[in-house]
Amino acid sequence: MTSDYDLMMGQDQECQYLCSRETSRKGIKRAQQLVDDGYVAEWIVDNLPGATSFVTVDRTQKYYAAGFKLGYKDYSPVTRKPRHFINNHLTLVLRWRKAPGKSGQHGGKVVVGFEVYTKSIGPGERKDTGCPIDIHHATDGMELYIAPNMTNLASKYPFSSYLPEEDDVDDGTTLTIPYTYSVYFREDDRVGWANRWDLYFNNQEESSRIHWLAILNSLVIAGLLSAAVAVVIGRTIQGDIKGYTKDGALEEGKIKIRRKKPRNGTKSPRLAEKGSGRLLEQAGDVDHDADISSDEESIEEVTGWKLLHGDVFRAPAYPGLLAPLIGSGMQLIFMTTGLLLLSCFGLLNPSFRGGFVSVGMGLFVFAGVFSGYFSSRVYRTFGGRDWRKNTLMTALLVPGLLFTTIFILNLFVWAQASSTALPFTTLVGIMALWLLIQLPLVYAGSWYGYHRSQPWEHPTKTNATSRQVPDQAWYTTSIVLVALAGLISFAVIFIELLFVFRSLWQDKSGYYYVFGFLSVVSVVLMVTIIEAAIVATYIQLCAENHHWWWQSFFVGGAGAFWIFIYSVWYYYTKLHIQGFISGMLFFSYSFLACVVYGLLTGTVGFLTAYAFVRRIYG
């Protein structure tokens, strides 16, 4: 949106009249609410946001906070009642230096700082141009106040001895607010063109310490979980596998029968025949032979996960749904990894306005080939036959859910006449990217994964009939394991999540540009999810429950549930959002973010559990 402020490079303006606006009682009340809520305005000049300038307590460092406040609130020294003032005069200070390279040699200039200083000036004596007579020494502010209409109030409350000052009746009375501005250009060679954004990030020492605390918290949780995984793998599983393979418990998918020595030390009939050929000498005592026979044919006792060798790789319920979810999860993993890498290397930064969303959408679209490949390969491993149906599910399910939800929410934003609404042409462009580019890429990846790649081979054969799952202890049920695993993964990121939420929903004066910390926390999160999936799957298999496919997916993605609960808590305790539409937008976008997070981490949990099960049974 282009403003009506005229700026000419290098030309100062002591005062310039902009306009005067008449505001009704309803508008005044709305403006007072905006001032109470601390609303700020954000302007952009040369891709640099207008900022309020601050200095540290020791006055050794200067830093910026993006935007400037619409007004301020104080209390009358006489009545002690609150008063609201609007900042109707703005002083714009643009700091510049010579442009780098040949452009600077030819007189080129670049903006390296954009500061906005606010002031409230009442509608007192003004020049013919509309500017105040004395800008610098004006003391009376522009108060957002219209005196109540006592006549209307008296008619409204005819039998009351007290008349309230607040008058909600719009009687046509208005308040005229004049707007003016000043412009000053100042040369500043201390700030380079490449470093002009540094002042927006200077005041981050305290937050950096909290980020390190978040990393320490994540490492402690991951370390404790690593110890549990080490115990599971190093002692329990390896011991089981040694005995399992040494005694031949698995032979072509069947339990092997072991021959045992008779307890009284006598030879069995077969051994006697082999040793001396006197079989009839051992047939004297029928009862004795029966005891020996039962000892010979006793079956080795096998318990826990070893009993599930014929069912552990049985295809899960609804494989046509799980495979597309895994494919979409891989698509999100590639997109997120690319965004974090580009941000860590500085290729995505606040100066590239809208770049994070644009690049993310591009990565998501072109990662459709990976989505189709992994989805079709998982689908074929499950024994699926209709690969074209699986391709359509992969290409339309998750992207369709995201697009449809955003489109419906955008209709409500349009109804509110908000400037944040996506234009219709943008929505058409997104749909074109989805159907004309991503869909063919998903088809290509799906065709290659189904026809050119072999399904993953399982180390054991699946029995014809499914094994019955015994009654489960309460602590081995899927709900408990999924909830605990999700809580652990949430505990790893909740401190860093606080900064993300604050940047998205509260503090618009700063920028979240600590992707190095975020990448470290993300890596620790992935390690935690991998370890949690291993422990949860092992516990489930030890309980002789072979339905691990879906549970491993939910174990990885369960953190999304706790993040949504955290969003609800954050909404009611930290935010002051009013109105049904605003609340609906918050919860809808929070739900979409949790769905994306759940798909990504759920895929990690699924692949980890699959590799773990193949390893212990292989």
C-alpha cells in the first residue's frame, strides 16, 4: 500500500501538511482502544522498516524497534482520569550514505536507516499551510476526546441524577484531527549497506541467553532419553537377539523345537537305538517312556517381541491413507530442511520481504516428486495395487486441506476489509502451482517409486492368520505411549516455541532471526523423536502388540497435540484478541501449523520405528 507522504532524496522538509480527518464518536472510541492495546504502524522506505530508536541503559549502544506507536495514554493532573492522545505529527529521519561500487562514484545514495519520531500536537494556532506555528515547542497534545452531549444524555436518562460521561449515541459531532510531518536526510558513514539491518537485532543479548537455555533444556531431555535407548538396545535387545539367533528360535518363520535331556540321566529311545541298537531294552517302562518323550519334545519358551515374528510386518489398517500421509510428511521434511539451511546461510532474511513464505511454497511444490516416490514405495510395500489412486490421494489430500482452509479463512478476512487478505489472483496462482506443477511431479515420483523401485523386503514371513493381541497393561496402551512421547518432544521445544509465538502474535517491533538456535533445537527435537519412537515401539512389541505402524506415526506427531493445547493457553493468557473472526483465524492457523508439524514429525517416527523393527527381526 503506497502512502500520501512525499519524500525527495536529499530534500529536507521542516513541516508538510498532509490532511485533516473528521472522526465521529464511534471512531474516537475505536482509536482509544487501539492506543490502549499498544498498536503500532509500520512503514517501509527502500525495503527498510521505519523504526523507533532506542539506546541501552549505559548509552553505549543504539538499536531499533520496528514501527511506531499510534498514540499514548496519560492521566489528567486535575481529574486523574485517563486521557488518550494520537501522534498526528511524525518526524522522518532517513540516514544515507554513498552507494557502494560505481554507483556511488556517480553520486548514487542508499538509505541505511529509517527513524520515525512521533509527537502529538493539538489543533491550536496554525499557519495557512496547516502546519503548527511552533512544532518543536508545542506542548498541547491532540486528545482523542469529544465532550458528551448533555442534552442527549438528559433525555436518555430523564429520571437519573447522575449522567455518565460516555455517550455512545452518534449525534453527528466530530473531532477534526490535522496530520503533518517533517523529513530530514542525514548522512551516516558508520553504517554500511550490508549491515543496515544490524540495528534491528542488536538488543538480543538477553534473548540469546534464553535461547542457550532452550538448547540446554533440549539436550538434557535428549540425553536422558538417549540413556534409556542405550539400555534398551545395549542390554535388553542385544541379549534377546543373541539368544534368539543362537538357539535358532526363528527358522523360516517358525519356532524351533529343542531336544532336552531326560531329567534322570537315562537315554531316550532314539539315543539308545543310535548308540547300542538295543531299542527293546528301553521299552520296559511305559510311564518312563512317556516322561522322556515329553521332555524330548518340549518347546523352547519364547516370550515378548520374539513371538510376533509372523505378524510384525503385517500390513496396517487403512494402508491407502497411511502411505499418502508418509509421502506428504517427506515433502514437508524436504521443505523445512531447505528453509532452515537457506536461513542459516543468510539467504533468507528480513530484507527479503515475503521470501520465507515464497521460497517455502516453491520448495513444497517441487518436493512433490519426493512425496510421490516415498508414498508409492510405502504403498507397494503394504501390498497396494492401485497406485494411481494412491498418487491422487498423495497429491490432493494434504495440499487440498491446506489450500481449502486458507481459501475459506481468506473469505472471512476479505469480509473484514483487511489489508492482510490475499488477492484473488494470488489464490489462483497458488492453485495453478498446486494442480499444474505439483500434481505432475507427484505423479512422476509415484510412477518411479512404484514401477522402477522395489518394495522394501521384510526379514520374516507373515503368517496367514493374525495373532490375537493380549490384554494390555495401562502403561502399554497406545494412548498412554502416544501422550507421553508427545509430551517429551514438546518439552524439548517449548522454550523456543515461546519466541516463535511472541514474534508471530505479539511483538511486531522485532524480527525472529535466530535460525541458528532454531536449527539446533530442531536437530535435538528430531533425535528426541527418533529415540521416543524406538522406546515406544519396543514397549509395544514386548507387550505382544503387533499393531505398531499407526502408533509409531502418532508417537512422532503427538507433539502437535500439546502445541495446540499450548496455543489455547497462550490465547487466553497472553493475547487480547477481540472478535469472533480474529479468534477463529488464530485457532485455524494454529491448527494448520500443528497439522503440518504432526505430519513432519509423525513421518520421522514412522520411518524410525520401521528401521528399528527391521533391524531387530533381521
